[in-house]
Amino acid sequence: MKNLVEKYNVPGPRYTSYPTVPFWKNNALNVDAWMTTINRNHAEFNSGDMSLYIHLPYCESLCTFCGCHKRITKNHAVEEPYIDAVIKEWQHYTSRIEFSPTIKELHFGGGTPTFFQADELIRLVKSIFNAESIDPKESELSFEAHPNNTTDEHLQKLHTFGFRRLSLGIQDYSPTVQQAINRIQPFEDVKKVHDKAREIGYKSISHDLVFGLPKQRIGDIIDTVEKTLTLRPDRIALYSYAHVPWIKGNGQRGYDETDLPQDSEKRALYERAKIMLESEGYIEIGMDHFALEHDELAIAFKAKNLHRNFMGYTTQNTKFLLGLGMSAISDSWFGFAQNEKNTEAYIKQVNEGIIPIFRGHLLSDVDLEIRQYILDLMCHFETILAEEESVPSLHDGIKSRLQGLLKDDLIKIEGRKITVTEKGIPFVRNCCMAFDQDLADSKERKNMFSKTI
Ligand code: SF4
């Protein structure tokens, strides 16, 4: 494993989309062209089902490992105008979408959604759904909860509206690591929020852990997983820390490169956690996720219904994800679009009646073919090459780039079927890279992506 990690730990995408963001071609995507892709989605799939992601960007303090689009402030006067803008953005879309959408899932991400008062969040969802509450069987509602500012009122009011899932940002319980990443949250505080959520009736609680953090050692991950197991969350995400200081600037430069576990030392943190989680009944799902057998993520993985989009893994296989809020990314299957990343500019544009996208990509036939292969690999660890390729030599190119992985027993090729082996699972991002025509055509990869392991 050590040699393989050293060989394959190269910069590469996490594949929440294909083409990946650095290869999007439309720096000034036209709104009409974007709306056409949404209406095409409805026409081709004969479905109005959609997922909604709402980005709530404010945080009270900066965690130095963070790669999210956020604004740090303690001024809560920002809440109301921001929520007003998100509601308006939704109205801009509903007035232009030529069908009646059904929201199958909604997720509050951030930033820190629980920075906002419970009443502001409820005002937002009531306006979106035009309803006082939602049947959780009809629509899956979830939110990211920061253990330091999630109140009983948040948990109660969101549950009453119809929310049944939440994910708690944990990272690591070691005081040394918490200090290095400027995020102090003792286990007792997390337990209080977790227990309250269970008592209220949330049916799926996820804990988000991170491996590869500065100053994190094997003893820290063991202790963090042991503590996590005492609460038995339904899902556990074990994300690889993405070190991208050229994107995030000083926020991630608050510690030294030498503080970061590297290559096989970093991978060992994941492998140790995996052994501990699997021995307690958790099933490894796709890349860096675990779930108990009863959880819908595990059920979807076994049934090969798992889907992946900008929100990560999801059980709702909608082919239209609308992202609202500053920096949010949308995916209409035939196109991607990203919103303005400056909060004030986002609010201003929405208030002027503009759909605030600033860049995107319209997918070609070859993009669509490759995106399906990569999605299959990320969700099910296998894919089947189409009988007819969308451009000549596409399959030959993929097969030739797969040869190294084949020699290392990381994949199997049987006719048109390509399967990631058990040994190859840690390297699934590398397998996807063999399918990635943009990467194959590009010479420059440095400072584009974090490393794959
Ligand atoms: S990790 Fe979460 S709470 Fe911390 S700065 Fe990033 S978005 Fe904000």
C-alpha cells in the first residue's frame, strides 16, 4: 500500500462534477442559455423532480482548515437581507422555469447555517415551499449543524417544519488539532446537540470527521472515532483534508506544511478509522463515507441507486440540482452554473432582478458520456463503456490510460465493463482521472486540485 500511495498521490479532482470546475468553458454564461438547459432537463427526463441546495455563508469565526466559501462576521444584522435575497433568487427561477418543480430534497450548507436564527431559517423554507410544514416522506430536508451554535430551538423548529437529517461538523476531538485549526469544540458539547437531536426525533444524524489535519496523529483519529462510536451516528463522513493554500490564502497558511501528515502516514489515518468503523457495523459507501445498514445511504449503495452531485453523495437521484445563495453551484445535467462569490454583489444582483450566475459550462455529448462513467465509478465502483463512443478513439484513450491501474490490480477490465477492485477503492479518484478527457488534454495540473489521497 505504501508504494501505491506514493505513486498515486497526485493532484486530482474530487469529481462532484464532470467537467470539473477548472475546465468549465463559459466564463460569462448567458442566463438564457442556462435556463434552456433546465427546461431541456424537464423535457428529456419527463420529470420535475429537483434537489435544492441553499448556501448560508456566514460564520462567527474562521476555522483555518476550511475550504468553503464563507464570510466571517459576528454581526447578525446580515441575516435578514441575505435570507430576503435567497427568497428572491428562488422567485426569479420559479418565474422562468417552464414546469412545476417538485423539491425532493433540500439541504442547508455553508458557512454555518445555524449562524442564522431558527426563525430566519423557517421564514426561508416557508417561502420556498409556500407551506407551513412539509411531509418528510415527500421531501428530504437536511442541514449542517455547527455544534457550537446549534440551539434546542434550531433543532425543534426545523424538525417541526419537516427536517429529519442533520450533519454535525466534528473534524477531530484532539485539543492540539482543534487549536491548530482554530475550532474548539469539546466532545461533551457535541454530545449535547447529538442527544437532543435524537430526543426530538431526527432519524439520520451524520458526523463529519476529517483526516490529514495539521498535527493529527494516529492516536487522535483513534480517540476521535472511539468517541464518535459512543454516539452511534447513522452516517459518518471521513473527508480527506484538502490542502489548497493557493486558493484559500492565509486561512490555510496558519500552520506549516511540516504539520501535515503526508502520503502513507495520512492514508494510515483513514485505514485505521475504517477498520474501527467496519468492526462496529458501518458500511463503506463510495468515497470517504460510512453508514449503518439501516440508513438510506447504505440501502441506496447496495441497490446501486446512489447518486453524487455538488452536495456529495445523495439518495435522491434527481438530475436537476439548483443551488441558491452566494457561490452556490447548480447542475441541470446539461449545464453547470455558479453564483456570484461576493456576498454584497450577490445580494445586489438578486435585488435588481438578475439571476446571479457568473460562470458555467454547457455539456457536449462527449462531456455527458464521460460524466456518466465517472459518476458510476464514484457511486458504484464500476462502469460499462457505451457500445458507441461519442467521439472516435475516446474509449481507446481511456483504456490506454487505465493500463497502469490494471497492472497494479486496482481495476479489472472485462469486455466493456471496468470495475474498481477492493485494493483499488482508495484510488478511485485516480481511476476516474483515466476517464477525464480534459485532464488528458491539459498539461497544467499544479495548483488546480488537492492531492488524491
Ligand atoms: S469549517 Fe464551517 S464553521 Fe469553520 S470557517 Fe469553514 S464554513 Fe465556517
